[in-house]
Amino acid sequence: MNFVPFLLVLSLSVSSTNDCSLPPGYQNQATRTENSITYKFAMEKFVYIHGDTIHFYYVVENVGTDTVSFDAFIHDPNHAFVIYPDSCSALDQPGCYDAAIYFYPETTYLPPQAFTLLPGECEIFTMTWDQVIPLQGTYPDPGHYNAFAGLWQANPDWPGTFLYNSELSLDIVIETEPISVETSTWGRIKSLYWAESLSD
């Protein structure tokens, strides 16, 4: 799989702040706390239609009482956003990197981007994607996908490694046309999607 690094369709933002809450309207969320660090990954939707802009929002928050430094990185950027088919449950699962419909970053740069968080402080990483697959110029096939986010570094054999047990994943569906739903619960969305798939 060959991606063009830093395409114009991408928009990246990184910031340190004391406002660590997830933005309003980001319904699809995952959170984990480990060693006084809370990791949060959120996306606006459970179901995306071709042409929708996909927004990624990832937070690393120090919820402890000590200052914490994240300095194990060997390059910049130090985080990744990835979308794999739903058959892929881990970043380094064999065969999944070549099946990715989205992978940021594809190219890494020096020097490394370490950061330090005071108690109550967080680092926020965001990205947007217009769903056009790099080099292919097409939208992804409709279906179920797993989106991943985490603190990350490259290694000689891509796709690299998530560090600090920071990896989180979200289930999403990509469709060509809207699915009519009465509620936004993930269970209802999945059942409606599979019902439509079986009737095709």
C-alpha cells in the first residue's frame, strides 16, 4: 500500500490544554485510564456516507498528581490515526496494513516530538479526512471498519507500534446512501445495516 504523505485533503492539529473534554456532537467514543493517564478517542458518527468529512479527535490527559513525560518517541509525528476493515482488530495484524483505507502518518520526520503533561493537563490530536483513498482517488467500499488512534512510532516494518498502551479503537460503518434510523444507538445501526445487507 502506498500513500502520499501529507495530502492537501488532510488537516492536522496538535495542542496542549487544560480543557480535556471531548467536543459536543462526537457520539462515537472510547476511553481508557491507565497509570493515571486517560486516553480518549472520539469521532462524530457511527455511520458515514460517501462524501462526509471524517473527524478524528484523540486526547491524552494526565489525571494523576504527578507530572508525566512522554519521551519514548524517535520521530515526529508521534501519533497515528488508522482505518482498517473490521476483520482487523490490531494495528500490526498481518495483512491489515495493505488493506487500510486510511493511515496517518505514512512518512515520519525528525526530531522527535516529546511532550510533558502537568496534573490536569492534556495533549489533543485532531485530523480530518474527506474519505478519498490516497492514490486511488475513490471512496472506500461500503461496510464495517475499525478506526484506531494512539501514541505511535514507526519501525522498520510498517505499520509501526502504539506506545504506552495508548491504543483505542472505534467501530464505524461507511455507506453510499443514508440508512434511516430512529435512534443513534450502535446496536440499532448495526442491526439495520446487516438487515439491508442480507436483503441485497
